[in-house]
Amino acid sequence: MGYIICPECGKSFHSLGFARHMAMHRDNREKDTRKCYVLMVSRTFPKVHPKAEQETGFVEAIENGSKIHTIRADFEKWQNIADEVNEGKAYVSVRYWSKSPYNYKRDGSKQVEFKRLDKLEVQSVFMTRYSFFEVTLNDEYIYHPEIETLAKNDGLSYDDLDKWIFPPKCKQDEFWGAVIHFTDFKY
Ligand SMILES: [Zn+2]
């Protein structure tokens, strides 16, 4: 009874403590003059993936430390963001959609921040699917067991990573992106 979920951090409060809690967020925002970059984490597999709409478990895996990075397109963009973050000019707000990521206007889905990154390490990853799935990490070609580790550290199986990057019907056969680290681990 009487619980309110904070739309900004997802914690629940008795109605009494809630106003004070929101004031805390307001104060923090006013104090924080840094730029905010939003990194959305998918709680379900994309519609084009064979596991479409099944749960990824990513948020839980990031929280329990088993998913230690995410892979995103556009290495240069993420490297520039990392520079800004590491110079103290920006931070990354890691968020998920409280309901559906697709129709927030209809179901009132909100972005929920569950992690902030005040420093950011990114590493380059190049993947191709000319005839099979191949990966170059930090300019070094890596083999099946290492790809398996990369996938596992991303919260996925080898196959799921392959199909996430190159969905079955996708015509693209090259992907150049960034491994964005949530921890101090680096390859
Ligand atoms: Zn909150």
C-alpha cells in the first residue's frame, strides 16, 4: 500500500518520503552541469532476432556483474563520447524502458536510469558476415573461443550475438562498432 515508484531511478517509496526523494533528484540535476548521454539497454531481443521479444536479462546481468559491456555501432561516436566523459564534461545514463520500447506514447513507458558511468572505456570491434561470423577486436582477428567469451561478457551466446549483429534477413555484412565497458575490464 502507498508505494510510489520513482520514474527516474526505479526505487520505490512510501508516499511520505517521495517528495523529498524527488527534490534530491532535482538538486542533483541542478548541481550537475555535465552533458548526459543516454545508453538504452534492451530488455527483450529485437523484433528481427530469432528470439524476438524474449527477455534478454541484460539489466539484471549488468547489475550482477555478469554482463560487463555492450556493443554499439559507430566506434568514432563512442570514442568521442568517452573523451568527453573522461574529461569530466559528460556522463552516460544507462537506462531501460519501463514498459514497451516501441509504443511509449500509448502505454506510458518511461526511461528508467539504473546506472551512471562517470568514466568510459571503449574498444573497437569489427564484425563481418561474408560467409560466416568473423570478429576483429582491437584490430586483432579473434577465433571462436574468444568470440564466445566476447559474447558471454556481453550477456549473450555466440549464436545470439551473431544474429543480434546480423539478423537473418539483414543485407548488411559488415559492422564497425564499440565495446562499451561497464567495469574496469578491458581486452
Ligand atoms: Zn529516484
